[in-house]
Amino acid sequence: MRPLRIWLVGFGVVGQWLAGALDAQADRLAERYGRRVTVVGIGNARDGFAYRAAGFDLRSALAAAAGGRPVSGLPEAQAWPSAIDGLRATEADLLVEVTASPSADGEPGLTHMREALSRAIPVVTSNKWPVALHGVELADLARRQGVAFRAESTVMSGTPVLSTLTDGLAGTQPSALRGVLNATANFILSQMADGTSYAAALAHAQRAGLAERDPAADVEGHDSAAKVMILSALVFGRQLSRGQVDCQGITGLTGEEVHRAALAGRRFRHVATLAFPGTGTTGTVTARVRPEAVPAGDPLASIEGVNNALICRASPLGEVTIVGPGAGPLLAGQGVLSDIIAVTTRLPSS
């Protein structure tokens, strides 16, 4: 049986974790899912794109990355100056796109995905902004080409949200989503519930590796807004622009305000809301991210620390709540790995 040949574009923390997992679990995955996975292409912004038709030895590739050496220097590797040049010149069965394209235009990740899907090559990605800005287009292109487009790690990392909403709840009619979608903001608010100041809680999150040196994407709500746009595109099939998501951060809250709410039985949460009338394809959309003091009986009130949650209202089921951890490269890598396995089991074996 021919192995599944993968292009792995993005060899940072998530890409390297994934390469390590594919190497360490190679025999188990082949035995359980009936097919081996071979990484034939590796790309990153610094080194361009390297290709080896027989597949890379992933331990050697990881050792090269750890030593600051380009993967293109490995034996029998062909090299191109950019990932898109390499993709256009080579062949594979699946694109795994785990770069982090910026919010301005989602590039170059968007071009990578378009290239693969236009050639009827399925795509798995953890790259948020290409999906946020062009999710409907990418999903439609995949559908027309008859291939998979999966982006589980773009919302709640490795917790299976998108697959649950699109596959597990297939046949239902979703009308609204509401949740806590950013682990960093939730960790900070959980700390502030004890009276800790915003500045002290942020510093704690930074020491714990949850918040970046520049935490704006998390604390001002941009990351959650991207996830609202992704959910709109992939669950409701409706593309939102960034300007259609009303966004308010948590930076204006004080520790005293959050603590006072906690003493009164309410918990501040950075709540993402998405709601459509009717079938969700027409009419006015409610799309926002803002801090809310939710009552004790609200499912979101008990979501503490780095946990995330999403409540889906769908007919005829009513409300379904998905809860799980929502941060970290290991979790993001796990979400990508689960998508790879899902694609692998659906592709022809020869």
C-alpha cells in the first residue's frame, strides 16, 4: 500500500511537534489506520521549501531544525526559495499548513491552500487567518474538487469543535453559537476573580507561557474574533469580514470590578457570540466578542483557567456544550494530527 505523502508547510513549534508525533507513532498509526504517512516536503519562511520524493527521515529533519540548519541540506533534498515555488513543482497527497499568517491578508497561507485545493489535494490547517478571511471560499473550492478541507486546530486547539459541529451534528439546524474561545483571556479573568489586578494577571500569564510579550491579539479580542469568523464560515457557510465582528477587549476591566462580580455570584468571561436568523444564510448577523458578567447558572461561568467552551443551539437538539483545553502547541498539533488521520482514512489506498 502506497504511503500517504504529505507536504508540511510550517516547521515551527507546531510543525516540529507534529513531525515528532508522526515519527514516534508511525507504527501505531499504520497498524490502526492501515496506512503509513511520509513527509515528502517541508517548508518554512526562513529556509524555503525542501522536497525528497522518498520521504524525509523526520529525526534528521528535527535535528537539523534544532541545530539551526536548513532541512534542504539533508541528503537527496531538492530546494526552492519559497514554499509556494516548491508546492507548484512537486506532488503530494495532502497539504498540512501550520504557518501563522497575519490578519491583514492571511498570506502566504491562503495561497498555499488555494494551490493545493485547486489541484484536488486535500488540506489540513491550524492557520487561523486564511480560514477566518476566506473560509467559505476554501471550503467551497474543496467541495467542488471533491477533497477534504479541515481546520480543527483553528478553534479551541485540539478540542474537537469543528468536527463535532459539522460532522457530529450533521442534519441539525444550528442557529447560534456562544462561548469562551481564548485561553489567555480566560486565564487572566480567572486570576482577576480573586482580586488580582489586570497587570499582575497578565504578567502571570506571560510567565506561564500563555501570553505573548505583545498580548494584544488575545486580550483585545482579535484571536476570538478570528474564531467567530471561522465558525461562521465553516459551520454556517457565511463569510464575515473583520469589520462585521464587534470586538471589545478585557483591558478596561479592573481586578476590583471582576472580584466584586465574583462575590455577587457572577463571573466575568470574554464571551464570543454568533447568531443568525432563520437558516443562517440570510439576514442580519450578530457577531461579537466582549467581556460579560455571566450568572452562576450559565455554563460559561464554570469555565476556568485555560479551558474553553462553546455552546451550540441547534434544532431539534437544543443546546450542546463542548468543553476542553484551548491553548498550547501540543494541543494544536494534536488537532492537526486528528485531521490528518481523518483525511487518511477517507483517501483511496492506491
